[in-house]
Amino acid sequence: MPVHCGALILAAGKGTRMHSALPKVLQPLLEEPMLEYVLAALRPLFGDRIMTVIGHGAPAVRAAMRPTALFVEQRQQLGTGHALKTALPALRREGIHRVLVVNGDMPLVSANTLRLFMEQAGTASMAVASLMLPDPGSYGRIVRNDGVFAGIVEAKDYQNERYGVPSGEVNAGVYLLDLDAVEPLLAELSNANASGEYYITDLAGLALNAGLEVKAVPCGSDVALLGVNTPAELSAAEELLRRRIVEQHLQAGVMIHHPDSVCVGPNVRIEPGAVLYGPCRVLGRSRLARGASVEAFCTLIDADVAAGAVIHAYSHIQEAVVGEGCLVGPYARLRPGAVLEAEAHVGNFVEMKKARLGRGAKANHLTYLGDADVGAGSNIGAGTITCNYDGVYKHRTTIGERAFIGSNTSLVAPVTVGAEALVGAGSVITRNVPDGMLAVARGRQTVLPKKKIKKD
Ligand code: UD1
Ligand code: CA
């Protein structure tokens, strides 16, 4: 792409039809913001020459996106034409003369579709991507006279008497503009229309009137160009994306059982030979290595699962590392900072947070390990709790290698249990246990003759 080309994403709108407090472009699809998909489609074509117009919820949009993104703020959202006008000085500063403008609410858009559109747009002063839909709905209608493109009329302003029965050819919301040609026309945009907004779409008619070359490029019924304005459209787009991603992993050699109920995020990496059972969700920047397996009803977010590890059903894993050959769950919860070294086992109703289980260590039942470090080969008995929080501060528990913590033990942090130490079941451990020692901290059992209770 020549250096004078760039892209502009229009993302300042509120998204009223979403009925949500979240700015529309931050609405998640497979847990990634809508805008991220549009950026991902543009990056291969434009690198970092991509500018985004933000406005509604601007601080939230800035915070959610990469710090490298270029933003222009449209303080009042007076329409898509006004958004372009607002961005113009910034585009000029970047030395951009030819700009691909894309609506920010097109999460299905792909680099390929955009590349084809630009090829067909050629050197026209303005080109618009058009889409054929069975029902033109709320899309701007492409108007043609005897097949020759004559402009775009917004749905709210469309009158059959004046423009004829709509053909189903609509404006996708993707434009290629020669800024030198189009800039003088921006001043002519008017908001005297049904929405009281300055429409970017009016530029087509103005450019035609000015004798410029303006093209409407038919892009068939490519779903990549569908816009998302309502919860129903969001859900439909998310489902299309989900299927697309699952299909890509199947083709790459990932084993997916019940693929219709498997959600995999766009930034997840799965090696061929990993196995997923639906329903499950693998999201964020999760990584699954060859031979790793994730059973039904699991959620993984930013999880790193090494080769041969098995995540049994109903486990929830977030920002955690599961080493080679580990066994997790069913019903395990690994919270941020949980690290399982190779061959470690975490069983049912075990929760870990900022805690490491060394190689081959086991916590198989009903346990909480928070701010803890457990040495290799140790065994954590059922019902063990690290009491890490004193109401104000968090404290660490350190357990050496090959230690044995008896069932129903409370480890009151900060506390250290040495290597090969043994803690008796039911203990409340408040002082350090040196290497190789036995600690028992519980009431001694007394056994007394049973009193006879007489019945009257
Ligand atoms: C727009 C087009 C319509 C097209 C449809 C395709 C206009 C006037 N109409 O309609 O012809 O068929 O997209 O999906 O452009 N935005 C701003 N600033 C604003 C207003 C909107 O940045 O002041 C952004 C929005 O965040 C959104 C995009 O522009 O990402 C399009 O706005 P939206 O309100 O969704 O336009 P549509 O009614 O869908
Ligand atoms: Ca829209």
C-alpha cells in the first residue's frame, strides 16, 4: 500500500439501538471488542496508518484499545459526514491523501474483502462498496438510473415515489476517498434530512454533481460487510465469527467434539492435536498445546495449557499456566497467577490464586491455595486452606518439596512448612514447621466412659 494511503474507522456513535451503556464499538464478540475486529482486518493492509474517530464513551474506547492506536475525537456526534470532517486535519497531518473509510460496526469485515473492493475502486475519486440484501432494512439505499450509480439515500429519507422501489442494493459503509477531490465537498454537506445529521453518504451525490468519477462497487452478498446495530445483529455476527474460527481450527487439525457449542476467541492459539469437547469456551490469548484436552463446560481465559494436560469438565481457568501432563478438575478454579508445573494435579472444588504447585504436587480435593508456593511432589490434603488475608494485607504460605499437609488444615499466613514436613490432619498452623518435622496443632482427643442415659 503506498504511503499516502490510510484508513479511517468511524467509531464515535453511541449505538442507541444496542440499548447498552457500553459504547457500541466496545460490545464484545467472543469476548473481544467489536472495534478490535475492524482494526485486525485493516492492519494487514495499512499497518499503523489507521485512525479511529471516537466520541461517545471515548475514554473507555481509548482504554480498551491498544495504546498505539491513533484516535481523533469527535466531541459531538453530528453524523458520519461530520466524523470524516473532524478527522480530516489529522489525516492530512499523517500525509494521507487516499483514505479507506470503514464503519466501526462491521466486525465481520476481512482484509480480503477490503482488498478486492479497493482493487475495483481503482483510481476513482470516490468509491462505495455495495451489498445485495433480501431486505434493505435500515441500510442506505444505492440509487441507480438505468444502472448508472446516482447516489445514496438513507433509509429514513427514502421515498419510493421519488427513487423507485428499492432494489436491495445497499451501502455497506465502506468508502475509498481521494481527499483532494472530496475535501471541498465537505463544506457542502447539509443536515437537512430526516435524522438531522451530516451524512458521509451525501458525498456520493455531491461528487457526481461536481463531475468526479464516483463508483458503487458491487460486493455481492458478502457477510463480511454486514453492519451491527442491534443485539440480534450482534448475536448473529458473533455466531458467524464463532463458526468461522472453529472451522479454521478443525481444518488446522484440532480435534473438536460437538463443534456447534464450542467458542474459541480470535486471538487463541491451539496446536493441532489438541482436543476440545463442547460446550466450552476458550477465550482471550489462551494457548493450548498439542495433546492438551479441554472437556465440556470449561471456560478458559488467557490460559496457557501445555502438552498432554487434561482440563476435566466444569473447570474455570483465567490467566493461569497449566504445565505438561497436569490434571485439572472436574470443577477446579484457577484464578490469575495460578501456575501448575508439569504433572501437578488439581482436583474438584480446588481454587488457586497467585499460587504455584511444583512438579507433581497434588491438591486433589476441596482446597484454597492463595498467595502460596508448594514445592514439587508435595501433597495437599482435602480441605486445606491457606488463610492468606488478615482483613487488610495478603500474606504468603510457603511449602517445601515432598511435604504432606493433612486434611482439613488451616495454614495461617505468613507461614512456612519445610521440605518433607508432615502436618497432622485438622491442624491450624500459625508457626513455621521446619524441614522434616511433624506438626500437629489441634485439640487432643479424649476418650471417656459413656454416661448411661436412662429412659423414664
Ligand atoms: C450507515 C450509513 C448507511 C449504511 C450503513 C451500513 C450514513 C449516514 N449511513 O448507517 O448508508 O448503509 O451505515 O452499515 O453513514 N459514527 C461516528 N460519528 C457520528 C455518527 C456515526 O463516528 O457522528 C460512526 C458510528 O459509530 C458507526 C458508523 O459511524 O460505527 C456508522 O454509523 P451508524 O449510526 O451505525 O450508521 P447507520 O445508520 O448504520
Ligand atoms: Ca451501522
